[in-house]
Amino acid sequence: MQTKRPAAASVVTVAETLSSGDFYPEEAIAAYAWPLLVQAGGLAELVGGKLQLTARGRTALRKPAADVVKGLWRSWVSKAITDELIRVDNFKGQRTTNVLTPTTSTT
């Protein structure tokens, strides 16, 4: 099963390309999130274990960044591919299915 979560080496590569760096130098938050966001938005997909742009992703490169980010956010909210809390090791039940609240929950 592919988790679609970025590997540690991928996070390092993304962190090195962020124009303003990450939120905290010792914790790769944005570098971890960007691969998840582009997958949820259909801008990239895993092909042979590597993330590659889709046709939609190539088109997005020619659009204003604000419009692309707005679309990514809408996609993330409606069909997030992973719970963003999965990285917090101290939460109980991380390896059990359907324990954490989905991002689309309205409780």
C-alpha cells in the first residue's frame, strides 16, 4: 500500500526549494505538506514511486499562484489523502484505522 506521504529525502529536497524556507528550521512542516497538497489537488501523482506532474499540474504552472493555491486548498478540504495529524507520534491509535477525525468532519 502506498501512503502517498513524502519520504524523508523528498522532504529535504522540497525544503531546499522553498523560497522563504519552512516555518521552523528544525521541523519541515511546509516541505512535508506540499507533496500532499499537490497530490490532493490532482497536480501530481505517484508514478513508479516518484511524484510527477499531471496534465493539470503542467497547466497550473502557467496560472497565477494565488488561483492554484486556492484550488489546492479546496481539494485538500474535500479529499485529503492523509490526516495531517499522522506525523504526531504521541497520539494514541496512529496505526489503527478510523481513529482520528477526518478533515471533512463537521462535528
